[in-house]
Amino acid sequence: MDVGQLSANTIKGLAMDAVQKANSGHPGAPMGMADIATVLWSQFVKYDPECPDWPDRDRVILSNGHGSMLLYSMLHLTGTSLSLDDLKDFRQWGARTAGHPEYGEAPGIETTTGPLGQGFANGLGMAFAERWLNQRFGDDLVDHHTWVLCGDGCLMEGVSHEAASLAGHLGLGRLIVLYDDNKITIDGSTDRAFTEDVGGRFEAYGWQVLKCDGHDQAALAEAMTAAKATADQPTLICCRTVIGSGAPNLQGTAKTHGAPLGPDEIRAAKIGMGFDPDEHFAVPDAVVEFFRSKNGARMATRKAWEERLAQSSQRDEWNTFHSQPNVSEIDFPSFEPGKIATRKSNQAVLDGIAPQLPQLVGGSADLTGSNGSYQKDGGDVNRLDFEGRNMFFGVREHGMAAMCNGMALHGGTIPYCATFLTFHDYMRPSVRLSALMNQQVIYIYTHDSVWLGEDGPTHQPIEHFAAMRSMINVWVVRPADANESAEAWRIALDRTDGPTALCLTRQGLNIVDREAHGSAEGTRRGGYVLKDCGEAAQVVLIATGSEVDLALAAQQELDAQGIAARVVSMPCVELFDQQSEDYIQEVLGADVPRVSIEAGVTYGWARMVGSNGASVGIDRYGASAPGAVVAEKLGMSVGNVVDTVKGVL
């Protein structure tokens, strides 16, 4: 048996043993893709196990993340990060080898892949980041490929369609997808639900499509060589495989997909592969030597790159792109009293800070002007020309967000993307993964309430603030005016451990006179006293975004009626929750009734207003009419706030 086949059989054995020991997992995909992995890692991937996060490494993404034992096996066999004991701990508490690859658990896991199609779309972002940085730093510093392994499930999910379409449009020749075409899903044969011509679809997207026997290592190497030689098209290699390859009685069936094979089947498979059936987690020395024999040369390649960087005239610029910006050194614009929508002030802030942040790149899902997301002097990204900093994602919200995750994971960029808030629903799974992976992605959401008016209920977000706040590690910032908008960007740029969502208005808002009110710097603490009442407060009005205007107007009316009210601007609940208890009590008052005001569902506010408070909100869907009329009819009025306060008191 040649060492290539022995290596593939070793991968199969590790997958079978790990899943059986855990009594949980998916052996079929790793076994079916063992030959693909053998060829890819032994001949094509540029990496250095001694420095797995080397910036100019190839990225390898296992999009069909249920086949995680394939990736874990390769990280062990190549000497990158995982030990054999890690593999034996597969799916156990505290192990680095979770059921699906989790970013940050071990070097070499480039992204979290569980939801199918996400890794595919992350690959688009990584491949784009490579070409975008290459345009700035040249081949000496940026010259690598992105390899994505995926299955039928990934290519069924809508996010992969959006990503594939955009990748073909951009001509990302450094993106190579290895498609495990085994024609099996959990329910059985793909003939039950998935009979399209996948190759034809990708050709229509503008991809190069190659086909080969996924168990013929020579044919696989030939296809990968051809893919690397193609500069102006991404490549899909359709690798016809047999799921569970090597399991004599179960291969080719859905029974190998998501369950242990059982001791008898594993024993028979090992005998068929020439292994000792009584040995578990066997790794022949010849296989270790096969994968690690070139590690010295791989290290030399990496060190040569480091030397080029050290001697490069662009070294300082490179470090700027790959470092977190110091927000204290950024000159943010400030705004005098007047009136402007926060989506418009967002554009003004972006215009002011973008020239100071060369790594900032992003755009909108076909709503550029409406979202205020265009860098006026940034230039546009075009097919095969990545000089610009403005992306046109098209109407692809989900693919857009997943692509931004890939860009953030790649490094060298701070990505942002924009759409209407109501369309957060289309991209929620990718936003969740931004949070799960602690990635700095900035989400710009405009038209954030019923105030947008005539477009009606489908475009008027109601439950979205509450839904996003319920997502762990997402910071939702809803600025009350232009100066809070600038502070919102400061927060987003300063944050390194997760995404920030900026929720902005369509309608004009009064710019608060900061001479007479609290400083907008209070935004940095999530919530602050915007206007006190000059005496002991009888009630505290807590408002976000556009409803701060409403709270200030209600305060005046309450004052006229002899009721002392304090107005608190609460742009970011998540940040406010992180403040000291003393500060929280200072802002909200210890025993003062509280009334929250927000143009969305009241769900979630009870925690802050308490049992003796109340919430002014909208616990129904909106309506089609001029924005001011809709808001008035749905209770966003001074009269309703005053009546609510009186009811509380």
C-alpha cells in the first residue's frame, strides 16, 4: 500500500474511532473525504505548523463542519495543533475537539462551521481579503489561496448561493472549493430533494468547474493544480465520493452520516484497510513522516516571508492594517445643534474617519445612499480591481454578513456592512456567528422604526431591538443624535471582542445642545443622564435613539404639570450593564419609578424599569402611512408618555 492510501486509511480510522469512543458524531464525511484531505494537505496547502496564524498562510475551511474529525485529524497529522489525546477527547466537556469546529479552540481552525453554507461564505470573505490586501502590498507579502471543503448541504443553503454569485462576479481566482459530491444527506439520497446540475449552476455564476473521482489521488492532484493555475475565476472541484468509504456494509448510505458505525463495522473496515482491528487511534509512523517531512521547508517559507516584511518599505503600513486602531488618536467629527437623521450623520462620521482608517472596508446590500455607508474618497471595488474600499454586495444580506465574518477572520481589514434594520432577519445567523467568534464586524442598520412610514409593516422593525439584544455578545447602539452617532463609531472601532450594530433613523432628529445637556461622551458608558430636573426626580424616563427627542419633549410637559422627570439616554444597554452598580444607581436612581420609551416591543425592558415602572413601546406590527402619523397612532407621543408616567405615579 502506498503512503498516500495509507494516510487516507489512517484518517478514516481516526474518524471511526473518535466517533465510536464519543458515541456521537459524523464518521461518513471524513471517511469519504480522506483522499481529498490527504492530497490537499500533503501537496497544496501553504502553512507552517510552528506558526499556524502566519498571515500569508493558505486558509482551509471545513464548511461541512459536522465532518470535524477530518479537520482535527489533519491538524494532528500535520503537527499543527492537536494531539492524539485531543482526538480521543472528541466531543467531551472542555475538549478542543468540539462536535463542530469552533474558532479559537485550536490553531488551524479558521472559522466556526456548524450551520451549513456559512464556511463557504466565510471563504468568500477570506479570498476577497487576500486579493484586497494583495492590491496594496503585492505578491511579496500577500500571496495565498483559500480552500473550502463542502458538501451537498452547504450548496443547498441559500447563503452559499449568495456567496457563490458574488465570488463569481468578483472573479476571485484564489478561492477553490472542493465539493464532496457523495449524493447523500441525513434523509437519504439527494435525489429526494436536490437534483439540480450543481456544476452548471456554478458555471452560470462565472466559476471554473472541474470534476474528478474523489478517491483517485492523482486525479485530485491534477484538478487542484488546474484550479491554482486559474487567476480570474473561482474554482469548484466536484469530487465524486462515497460517504463512509471503507465501511464494507454501510458505505454509500445515510447510516454513516451522523452516528457511530458500531464495533463490528469498524472492525471489518479496519481489516479491509489492512489495519489491526484491535488497535484504536492508530497513526503509523510512515503517515506522520509523510505529512511532516516538509515542515522544515514550510518553516523556511514562512521565515523568508517574515524577512521580506522586516525589510519592506511597507512594514509600518502593514502593521497599521493588522493592528487595532487607537481610537484616542482618531479625529471624530462633532455637530452643532440643528436637525439631521442619524443615518445622515453616520455618513458624515464615516466621511470624517475613513481617511484615518485605511483598513476600513465595506458597503451596503444595494442601499448605499439610504444607509449612509459610502466612503466618498474610498473608491469602488470592481471585478479584478480591488483598489477601492467601497463594496457593492448586491441584494445579498446573508452572504454579505458571512463574507464580512470571513474578512474579519482573515485579518488586515475592519469590515462593515449595511442594510435596513428589518432585513437583519435575513442575516441573523451570520451576525450570531460574529458574536460567537468574537469578531469585530460593524453592522449599520438604518430605517430603524415605524417612523420610516409609508413602506409599511414589512419594512418597519418592531421586535428587532429586543431580538438583537437577546443575542449574546452583540452590542446594539441606537444613537439619539449626530454626536452620539460619532460616539457609536468610537465604540465599534474600539471593540475587539465582538460585533456592534448601529441602529439609525430615517427621519431627522434634533441635535442635542450639549451646553445645556449631558455630554455625548456618556454614550461610551451605554447610558447616561442627558437632562436632569434640578430637583429630586419623581420619575426617570429611559429612552433610546429617536425616542430621546420624545422623552425630552415629555419632560417639558411633565415639568409644566409639576412632575419632576429625569431623562436618561440609553444608546447601548449592553455597555450600560457593564458599568459599576454605583454608576447604574446614580443614573437610574435607587427607588425612583422608571418609564422606558422605545419604538419597538416592550419585551426586555421590565428588567430595567422594575415592578413599579412601565414601558412605552409598540407591541404590534406597524402600518403604512406617513411616519409621524404611524408613530402618533401607535403611542409614540408626548401625551402617551405623560399619561404613562401619571399612571405609574
